[in-house]
Amino acid sequence: MKCSDAALFSDLDGTLFNCCGEVSINNRNAIEDFIAQGGMFGIATGRASQNALQHLPGISINAPSIVFNGAAVYDYVNKRYILANYLDAESLPLIKELAKCGKRLDIQLYTEYGIFYVTPEKRSYKPFVDMHRPCTFCKVDDIADRPWLKTLFLGAEEDLDYARELIAKRGLEDKFDIVPGTTDILPDAKYIELLPHGTNKGSGVEALRTLSSLSGRSIICVGDYWNDLEMLQRADVACVPLNGAEEVKALAHYITPDNNHDAIAYIIEKIIPGL
């Protein structure tokens, strides 16, 4: 396959990023060569659009990209959102109650305008805050009139259980998709995300297929984690790095070297030419 017939979308953490959170020189050079030969390169991430960009200095992104775990598609070339799916209005009273419940929860609200923390800064987990900068600390009412793309709760398992129980108590299980996750930033801390119902990276891939800029191209996706499952299922070609979860690797058409050994360069230099 020629690069000009391909569109490559990469997850960030555990895939494009190595274990130091960096993009290797070989991956950087391969992406630049891929684009120079007519390829389109984009990202598929749970991160906010601008938060992701600050971790990608010098990386060209010429394809519309999946952000917020599929809640939006962002055009980095023209600096605009092409698609945005918003949380149900019933998320507002839920967040208000969780913000004042007394549990040790970091609560993030994601909008097109950035990441907002409704947990007071003095009570928040600084390493996790730093990971999600730029962000703004505020009260829920300060951004109640802005549509939210997703929310994230970070905390100990018992505090997250309280959030899950409150969602069930309010009968909101069908209003949101609840996505669990782990982080190595903090010991014993986990998180859950609330996304608009039916939203994931896979729905993001389906949105990409409707775009004229990608018409006629094969969509190649690479990711390592459970939030990549739907994306890989909907890709024309699914790649998973060796460090990926076993359930995720089971979906792969191709297994690449791990994220510390230039997985993206391998796809561009070895897999795409053979398709």
C-alpha cells in the first residue's frame, strides 16, 4: 500500500509514547516521512485536544483526530472541532453532588474550551493535575452553562464505588458510558470516565469515515488498552504493540514491537508497504 492510500491513527500513552512519555526519534522521523509521501497521520486519545498537543512538540498531525475518547473529532490543521458529542444534562446535578460529598475525588470536566477542575486545588492530586495541564480550577456553577464532553473521577476504589453507586441510585446508567482506567502516577489510585452514551474511540472511527478528506483511504489504527478495543474493531487494519493488554492483542491484525521500541515506525516502514 502506498502511504497516500493510508490514514494512520495512534493512541498516545503506551503506544506512541514510550515509558518516559516521549516520542522516539525513530517514530518522529517515520511520521514525517509518512506524511511527506502523502500519508495522513492523526491521534486517537482520551486526552483533551490541547493537552495532547503539548505532549507532541514537533509532531505533525495532518489528519482529523479522535480526542476525549471519541467524544470529539478535532482538526489540528484548521484548529476546530469537526464533531462533538455532549454529556446528558443530568450530569450537572450528579457532579454537584459528588463535588460536595466529602469523598477524596479529583473531578475533571472536559469541554471544548479546556479541562476544568472542580476539586479545590489544595485537595487535588498534584501529579495528576500536572499531567492534565493546561487546566483551570473553578466551581461547578462557573461552567454549568458550557456543554461537557466528558468527566473524569480519580480516587481510591472505595471513593469511586461511591460515585458508581450514586449514578445507579439516580438511574443514570443508560445516560452515560462508564469507562474505568488506571494510572501509575499515584499508588492505589484509579479513575472512571463518564462519556456520552454510545461514545468511544470506535464511534470516533465511524465519524472519521464520513469525512471527505479521508475518502478512499484505509484506516489503520494502533492502540494498547481497553479503551482502544472499539477503535481496533472498526479499523481496516488493527495494530497493537507488544505491551498491549492480552484482550486487546486478540483483536490485532498485526502485533508491533512494544512502545519502547518504535511501534509506529514499524507500522509505517514494515506493515503499510506490505498491505
